[in-house]
Amino acid sequence: MKVVIIGAGFGGLSCARKLAQNKDLEITVIDKYPYQLFSPLLYQVATGGLPEDDIAYPVRAAIPGISFKKGEVIKIDEKTKNITLADQSSIEFDQLVMATGSVGTTFGVTGVAEHALQMKSIAEARVIRQRLLGMYEEVEAGHKPKESLKVVVIGAGPTGVEISGAVAELQKSMKLEFPNLYKFASVTLVEAGPRVLPMFHEKSSKHAQEELEEIGVTVKTNSAVDRMYETDVHLKNGEVLAGGTMIWAAGVSAYSTWTSLGETDRSNRIKVNEFLQNDSGIFVIGDGSFLLFKGNPLPMVAPVAMQMGKHVAKQILNLKNNKPLVAFKYTDKGQMATIGRRRAVVEMPNGLRLHGTLAWLTWLALHVFYLAGGRNRVSVVADWMWNYIAWGIGPRRTVID
């Protein structure tokens, strides 16, 4: 049986890793990048806390024994069971798993696409890092006004909260290098809804906002963005926020490329049945799939993708052995977000909520556990330990952009 998996993210590799244990399958993973990206730590690359290679691991090394094809899929023929890549090569399949992930979405807000920075890839994280650090040099040289050191982050979900906290700590550390400029830097977190981390319990949201404000982040809730320009953000309430770096963390959507594969929701996610299949029998997992759980769509997060990937692998083996498919059952393992050093919020499915140092240590341990590759784990732990001791004198000093 030929199994093709499109996407080498959390869902795709979880599926491939489990299938690789069966030697009777011919498994091919396709992705435009030859590495698995540990996206939950992208914000640390964007703020200079970690080097890029700490959160990227070669797909071929991650799962020995599978075939990997570097390329971009441009067409899927469900009838002939054939896919076409951008280089016009084609690959046949018996079972296809769509694990294509998601992209940032602007919700059509004027100016966001042109002026805001998003963070869904290493390249985008690199651009943010270059902007954040390079702006100090530009201001010191007189090429930019001091207002350019202000950072505006839009969207107070986990990504927005985490990068806001990291930027605030980065700005404090710049006192060592730019003692006459660091005090002009600031970070403002803008949220259209009534509170930060809206998917968390209200107590956790309140605690997170208090922690953010304690480390210097200005939080503005009930503040929807109306439009954006190169040097300022206009809110619908009439307020104008000046800044030199605008980071858009207000939401994601599935790729619009594959909306033809089935009925979709407003985020381009393909609606799947209880077996995680579309109407043609193609498996769709992770951020690209839409499935209700207790009346609400499953969130577009890594734990969902990994559980789906493992489940689909079992279903493919059932099909191979002429066994019936089994419905997918999601297990809620809680959620977490880090705010800064020794600052985090963790919520467990049993109702237990952790804040502060214990939550932060829990966050650290879980992220290290899920990193691919022993070298990456050791390197990340070493960098975190050094950053904790030296407070900001980390990998960013050795990066030449």
C-alpha cells in the first residue's frame, strides 16, 4: 500500500512515525521544507532567544525508512489517486493524508498584509528578529525616529502573549548595549476581545494580563484594529498607536488551495467525518480539518494534530488489514502559555490551574519533551539556562543577518 502524507508538521510526522513501524507500507512524506519546524518556539527565534537550528529537525533523520520528497503539491486528483508537484512530477497513492497546516490570516484589515510581520515560518521569524534588533542601530544612527523602537502586537492569544512578553524582556536587556535608547522602547498588546487568552479561564486571563503589565507590556483589550500603516496602527475607537514594528498574531486559517476537496468553514478548514475523512476518503488532519468536539470546533493547535496523526495511522493499518474504521476521540490535555521568565499559565483538563514558577517549569519540560532530536533538546536547554543566568545575552549576539 502506498501512503502519501502532505505536510511534515506535528500531525504529518506523528502519522508517519507510527506507520513507519509497519514495513509493508510504502510511505512518502512531502513538504516544501526538509525539516520539521517546532513552531511553538518560533517566537523565541524571533526575539533572539534561540538560534534557528534549535527548532528545526531534518525530516529524513526524524523518521528513518520513509521516503521524503521536498516539493510543493499543486494538484490532487481524487479519482485517479495522483498528486502533482510544482516541478510537474507526480506521485500515486492508495491512501492520502492531508496535514498541510495553516497560514496567518489578516481578516481583510487594510494595511496588515503590507505592513505587519507574521510568524509562521523560520523566514518570518528571522525578519522579525532583524527588525527588532536592527531598529536600535537605525535609531542610533539617526536614520529612524525614537518612536520606531515601539512594538505593537495584535492578537492576545497564546502567540501574541508569548511574543509580547519576550519582546518586553528583550527590550529590558538592550540597556547593556543601548543605554541611551532602551527607555524609548515599548511593547503594546492589542486585543479585539474583552480579555487576553480568551480560550483560557477568566482567572488565568486576568493573571496573564497582570503578569504582562508587570514586565512592562501595555495591554489594550476591546480594541479592534481598523487599519494599519508603516509607522502606526489605527484602532476602531479612534486611537492611533505609533511603532516601528507591527506583529500580527490575530489568527490563522487553513490554506485556501484545498477548499475544493470538500465543504469548509470560514477558516478554509475542510469538514471531516468522525473518521477524519472528506467525502472522497482522503484523511485530513491538524489545522486543515474541521471537526466538532463538545459542540465547538477542535482548536488549531499541535496536540490536536498529533492525536489526529496517530489515529489516522491506525485507520490506515485497519484498511490495510480489512478491518473497520474507528471514530476519532479527542482527549483534552489542557493548555498553556508562557509570559516570561518564571511566568506562565497552565490549565489542566481536570480544572487544575497553575501560575508562576511551577507553570513555567511545566511549560519548559513539555516543550523540551516534544522537541525532535536529542541534540536539539540539549541545545535548547543549554540556551535557556544561559539566557536565564545572563538575561538576554544569548544567541542573538552571535547571529549575523
